[in-house]
Amino acid sequence: MRKTGLLFLLSVLALRGFCQEKSVAGIVFDDGSKDRIAKVNVVNLTNGKSVYNNLNGVYTIDAEPGDALVFRKPDYYTDTIVVQNYVPLAIYMRRVSIQLPQVDIRDSALTPQKRLVKAKSENSRAYGSLANRDLITSPSGGMPGLGIDALYNIFSREGKDATKLRAMIASDYRQDVIDFRFNRQLAEKVTGLKDKQLTDFMQKYRPGYYFVIKANEFEFISSIRANLRRYLRNPKAYSLQPLSSSN
């Protein structure tokens, strides 16, 4: 049924091509999923014309036999074809990055955000009165003054301990975010490494927090692959030297 619909649409586009002199039409698909893809830039290198296909994946561009058409879209390999005739063309574009299967997170494995909320709830006092560091108070209808609670929190042992606890929770959260995205299942899928070799690679090329939260899928996967090439060239790089025994 799907193929019949495609043939029908290509036939309609063929009729449009005959009605519109010197134009070529067609549809752009994802080579992996076979779904239509939109916002593909189609450029005729021969006459300089440039268009984008529509949300249904359909494009129409001024062209004639012998013209070279280039198809471009972010995260896809550029494709170039030479027009042979006015018959509508089905273009299949390959993704640059691997589409990883969806991983369902069980309720037993809390997300970093849920773990952070839980930690704050269990240490609510450290985020309540002991978190107050506003030295200047502005009471309603009165003159500004020194905040007694803030002074206590800055100089008391309890206040200092609360500050350290909040810093530890924040640090744990950042590490949880890294672990959540840079996990063994993903690293094994991308690198093909297993067991001790995979553990060694993940320890040596662990990404930073700010890269993890800002990188898109393509950037993140590309970074893992680049680090894999470095690792395979010199697996002993960044290894800790064995401790020397003193007599």
C-alpha cells in the first residue's frame, strides 16, 4: 500500500514536470527509516538555482537533463545526482550519526534531577534557614539592617557544614548527569569495546559536565568516536604509574 501511494505521487509529480517546462520534481527520504525528510536544501550547480523541499519531502527545482543537483541537510551526508530526464526522482539520504535505540529508564533508576530533588528533600535544613546568606535585610516599613541568620550561617560551624553539604550535593549531581548520558550501554554501542577495555576507556575519556549538557547527539557521538581513535592508537595513555614500594 505504501509503495502504491509513492508510485501515485511520483506519477502526479511527473505530470507537474511536463506542465512546468524545464523543472524536475521528486521526494527526499531518510535512507534508514524510509521516512520523508523536510528542510532539505536542493541546489542546481549548473544554473545556480536553490530551493528547499516542503514538509511532505517534495521538491521542485528548475533543471534539465545534464544538470547536477546537490541535496544538503544537517546531520546527513550530502548527495549529488545528475539529471537524466524529467522523471520524478526519489532521493535517499544517509544520516551522519548512528541512530541509537531508545533506552527506557526504569523507576528504580532515578534520573539525576530526581536524585537531586531527593537529596535536597533529605537535607532540607541545609537548603532552608541555613542557606540564608543575605547580610542586608529590608523589613517592611523599616530601615535596612544586618541579617542575623546570614551572619550565623557564614561564621557558625553548622552554617559552614551546610555550605559544604550543598557543594557536595551539587558535585554529586554533576557526576550523575555525566554518568546518565555517558553510560556503559551507549559507550559499548558506539565503540564496540567490552568488559575491562570498555571500563578503561570510559575512565580515561570521561567527558566534562558542561560538554555533556550542551552537546547535541551528533557532537556527543563524534566526541566518543574521536576519543576511541586516540585510545586505540595508545591504550596506555593517561594510565596511572604503579606505586613504588619503599624499603
